Amino acid sequence: MELIKNAAIALKDSKYAVAFTGAGISVESGISPFRGENGIWNKYEEKLFEINYFSSHTKEAWKMLCDGFYEATLKANPNAAHIALAKLEQKGIIKAVITQNIDNLHAKAGSKNVYELHGNASKLTCINDASKYLVQDFDLKTAPCCEKCGAMLKPDFVFFGETLPEKDMRKSIEASRECDVMLVIGSTGIVYPAASLPFEAKRNGAVIIEINPTPSSFTNEIADIFIPMKSAKAMSQVLVLL
């Protein structure tokens, strides 16, 4: 509880606190991480998430996405950690959430200022004219096509071989440089360039609070407060103190 209290004090005293979240925050919502135990890479080859493979093997890629990815992602609900972050934003404590996740759970929980470094699986985008659609409006059992031009639609998240969304990355860098507290939740710290952001925050004087069941590449390098707990329980306790 001492670590929880210290984290709550740091957040309460902050002028500009931001959260940085990874796959670990959504595991308790039933979404498999890409890496580690029960990870997606244990079930599927990484090539299935490469843009060149997607473009040349569209039907196979969509079948995998429909059967092995979207089924769990679309029915998942925010857990206590997502909800706590949304409530802390409503209180004016958390100014923004920077997330590596594509599951849309921060928005579902009520967070408004969310920077999505890897895109959002709840949307589709046309590879020809960049038109956007909601996944729920399509039958994903067949490869969906753009209603305007007929071109193929792809999930509106970042595949291997694609660049990160420029606006969200720029906003994330700005927030990382401005924040005086960064709350890092459920990230292993091995996926770059996203993992560089907590280091950027630390270089600019921010207090780094990390919540992870096990140590990450951030823990011994930059974490000022390391809370070795699952995110839902830890954030519920932090919220009570705030």
C-alpha cells in the first residue's frame, strides 16, 4: 500500500500527468497480448500482420483476423484500470492517454484525450482513398471493400511495414515532454518507437510510475515507483486515494 500511496501523492501533486499503456492493461479484459504467454505470436505467424502479406493474401489475412483477433477484440469491455484512467481524466489529473493498444478500450471506458500510436481496430480504412468505416458495419467473414471506390479495406491499425500515425505520434511526443508524471501501465518496453516515450518523459524530468506484474525494460532504468501488481487492482486502489 505504501507504493500505491506514493503513486497517488505524485499524481495528486502533478500539474500535467499522462498515462502510457501497453497490452498488459487489456489482458484482464480478455484480449491476448501479441507477445509472451498466450500471445498472438504463439498462434499465428507474424507475417499475417505484415502489410505486404495482407495486400497479396487478402482473403487468408481477413480470415485470420476475423477468427483469431476481431472476435475477442470487438466483444471485450474495459476493465477497472481503463475506467480508473477515464475517471482520473474527468478529475483533471490525467491529461492524456498514450496507448500502444488498438482495442479501443480507453475510448469505451470514457477517456477523451487518447493518442493511439498503433491505430484502432474498431475502424477500417480504404487503401485507395483512405475513407474510414466502422468495423461493426461490415461482415468480416468476407474481405470488405470500400463503398465509395470498391477498393480493399484494411483494419485501421498499423501493420508491420507501415509508419505510425503522424498526428498521434507528434501529440504523444509533445505530451511526453510536457508531463511531470507519467503513469506507465502494462508495457514491456520493447516495441519501438513507442517505448522511447517514457524515456523522453524521464529526460524531461517527469516522475515515472510503473504498474506491471513483472519488471519491464523500464523498471530498472527509469521507474521511480514500481508497483508489481495487475493493473485493474492497482489502479482501483490509486483511484480510491484520489
